[in-house]
Amino acid sequence: MNAFWDRFLSAMSGYPVSHTATWQFSRKPASLRKARRLTRQKLAGWGFEDQSDVVELLVSELVGNAMEHTDGTVRLILSVEDGLLRGEVEDEDPALPHLCEATLDDERGRGLHLVDMLSCCWGGARTSRGKVVWFELPTLTQPEEPLAAVVTPSTPLAVLSAEPG
């Protein structure tokens, strides 16, 4: 189903539409590029291409960290529910990430600061497999004005703009 109909049905029913996508990646250089591409494609399919740049950056940071610090596979989960877009990256290393202070000469140590600045919240938790590190962003609403829907048994469905006047 396309993004317009998802949002329309959500507005009509009063229930939020939920989306979830899951991928697994091996520790190969091409996997990080693939994670960004799949993220961009999935967000476009869900109607959130306006948030693709930020989400791709956050996914790239967390997937890149996971690939650097684990020997096993890395799992990426994207989901949208109740107005929040969530990214989770699971790997087999139980060590939780932490913010560190990078000096001007350091080439590393700034990625989680980006995650901290660009997401509304983030965190990590140990799992039976290792750990999961996640971030959340509020979804940006598409229409500035609410849509009104009129449905009667004898007439087709009509979508009207809610303009005063």
C-alpha cells in the first residue's frame, strides 16, 4: 500500500499505521552502503523521504560502529509507529557505546555526538545476542492542514481539503 493510503486510512480509523523493516548485514565494506540505500528506499516507500538524509546519517553511524566492533552479523530494524521513526542496530558485542570527548586532532569519536544531536533520543541495551543501539525521531507531518473525509453509502469516497471559508 502506498504512503498516501496508509496515512489516509490511519486518519480515518484513528489508529496509527505501523511499518517495520529488518535487514541483516555481513561485515563487508559494501554492507554499509547497502544499509544506507535500503534505508533511503524504505523511507521513500513509507512517505518519509523528507527525513531520509538524517536517518541515513544515523543508520550509517550505528551500522558502521557495529561493523567495527563485532565479528558477527549486524541487524538493522527501521520502524514507524505512533509518530516516531525508530532505528535499531543489533550486533554480537555486549559492550554498550558511550559518548566520548574527541580532541581537535582525533579522527574518531564524534559519531555518537551526531546521533545525540540529531535524534530526539537514543540509547542501548544488552540483549541475549549482544546489544542493540537505537535512535528515535519524530515523524514530520506531511499536510499542514488536516484532511476531512466524507463517506456515505450511496456516494464514492471523497477527500476534501479543510480550508476555511
